[in-house]
Amino acid sequence: MPTQGSLFEDSAARPLADRLRPTVLDDIVGQEHLLGADAPLRRMIASGRLSSFILWGPPGCGKTTLARIMANCTSLHFVALSAVFSGIAELRKAFEEAARRREFGEGTLLFVDEIHRFNRAQQDGFLPYVENGTVILVGATTENPSFELNSALLSRCKVFVMNALDIPALEQILRRGEQLLKRPLPLTPEARNTLLELADGDGRYLINLMESVWDLAGEGVTLDSAGLLKIVQQRAPVYDKDREGHYNLISALHKSLRGSDSDAALYWAARMLAGGEDPLYLLRRLTRFAMEDVSLADPQALPLALAAWDAYERLGSPEGELAIAELVVFLGSAPKSNSSYKAWLAAQEAAGQFGSLPPPKHILNAPTKLMKKLGYGKDYQYDHDTAEGFSGQNYFPDGMPRQKFYDPPERGFEREIRKRLAYWEELRRRRNAAPSK
């Protein structure tokens, strides 16, 4: 096993991010769950018996660095490819060279960055070489492997989740940079905290911000937060409308609303819009929530959702986004009920079970003599002609037992609906119990 080198190289010509790149496992920050004393990756490396695995984590959390260090900790030859710049030809060459090295007793650690960018056929190309041990595959991805990698490849690889770097981990990187360059960042304590927050869990981006501060801050000037923001560009939130982040945030919004937490829901809605989400997508989901999770507990939910949708389409951004915010607050504070949704599912199930039964003849129109002769409309009672405006007749098909699909809770306006239904049910019971005349 190679001897562990010092933390930093001395070449000032190299970018600071490369000079700060850890060269030993103990210098990787923020991944104690994988690299702590008794953590799974630490045990695998210590045993010297590596198996193929996938590193899943956000940008700048140390995936590439970890793979390089693992290769250095073993006798494996390290080969790095990027799925962005490589294709079948590069993969075939890497596999052929690995097979030749194997003939001479040398193993290969093949690191593939952005592995999710390979299509399904290209991913299938890894299978025989991973299975027979020609390469130890370490794939890095920012996307959920469950969605982006095929099941055959996943079944042959462990998946390790790497975390975005928290503030203490980022602070360690910042102090190492100051130690390497032998000068502190010219920032007030408040601006220093702002810099760490701007990094948003990305160590590489933090180092780029540090370089900007050192390069652009005036001689002898100590920057406060306002001064810092003038010389560094704030990073756009990490958000991909077509991938897992999109679904995670809409799930967070939906569940915050269902949990009646308007403040949390406002935060997630703002995150989505700041990340470039289509406001109309958000309005469609909020309208669905109004129908599915508020429903008749507050009958104003759906009209307000449609009004907010209309207001946004008329005003656009940014003015129309206030209509979205107002809708989020209203839906979060409204009483919740999914009784109509459950009733509809139950009715659909019953329709499938009793789908061939015709309506009872007494509720059918009889526009012809033949239809009257066949009993269409016979004994139908016109509800408005009764004292209560209610006849209590059966409207389900003959041969189908009476069903109760809708069972509203004692919440919001459905409390009143429940009373109405109980009133009609009692009238129906009395009518059905009364002797026929």
C-alpha cells in the first residue's frame, strides 16, 4: 500500500481546488457515515477486498476524490472516464486494457463519473466485466440510481450515499485553504458565515468562492456580507426540473400542505420557483391538492385554486407569483379531507364489480309506448312533489346492494354535509320502513 502523503501539494500553478484535494481518507470531510472508524467503506478499504459500487451524492461532496484515494490505498490501477465525454469506443478500450493488466496480476479500478448519462445499452456493456472481476467499477452520480441505472447493473453494485457538506465540513475546507496560502480570508465573521452558506454544501464551489475573494478583495480591505456579495456571484439553487430534485421538492410541498404547515409549504414553493420550475406546473399540482386533500372540507379551495391560476396567467412573473403564495397559505391553513377522493376510488371499484347491471326501470325515461309497456318509468316518484322534496327511492341497479362510498369526517364544511346526509338517510329509512299504500 502506498505511503500516505501530505495533505497538500506545493505547486502554486495548479488550481486551488486541485491543490486542496485530499490525498488520504482521513482528510475527506463530511462523510463520516461512510468513512468513520467502523463505517462500511472504511471497512471495505481496510480489508483490501474492494467490490463494485455506486457513489450517489450532490456535486462537490468528494466522489471523485474518494475513488482516487481508494485506488491509491490498494494495488489497483486507476482509470477515470466521464460519461459526458466517453462512448462505447472508450469503454471498450478501458475493458481491453484492464483484461491485459489482469493477465499480469494487476487489477483495475474503473471510475466512471456521471455514470447515469450512459444509456441502458451502454450500461449493459459493464455487466460481463464487473461480473468476472476484470474491473472494480466505481460509478459516481448526482441522480437517484434507482431511476437512472438499470436493475442488472444495480444488482451487481452496492450503492453508497454521500452527503452534501454541512457547515462544519465546509469550515474545515476553508481553514485548510487559509493554511495552505498562509493568509486568512479578508472577511468579517458574518461574511465568513455568508460565504459558507453560499457554497450550499458544495466543497468545490466553496473553494472557487475563496479564490474569488482573495483575487478581488482590495488590499487591506475586510469585506462584510454586502461587500462579499458584490464580488461573488450567488449560486443558483441546485434543482433539476427533469430529475429527482424536482420530485423531491414537489413531494415536500405536497406533504407540508397536507400537514397544515403553510410556512414550510411556502418555503418549498419558493425553492421550486427559484430553481426555475414552471409556475403553471406548480399551479396544476396545487389545484389537484385542492381537490384531493382539501376537497369539500372547504369548498372554496378549488375556486381559489382556479382563480390563482387565472391570475398568474394574466399577470405572469413576478407579480402573479403572489397569487401562488396566497393559494399555498390558504391550502395549508384549510381543513383537510380526502373523503371525496376515497369515495371516488370506491365507486370506481364498484363500477368494475357491477359494471354490467342496467339502471332500475323506474328511473328510466319512457319516450315511446313500447318503453312504457316494458315498464320504463313505472312507479317513479317526482321528488319535488313530496313534502320533504325527497322520495327515498332506490337508484342503484337491481341486484346490487346499496353502497356507502362517501363518508365525510367531522371537519370543516363536511361537518354540515355529514348532517345533511344523516338527514336524508333517516328519511330514507323511514320511507322504506313505512307500509306501502
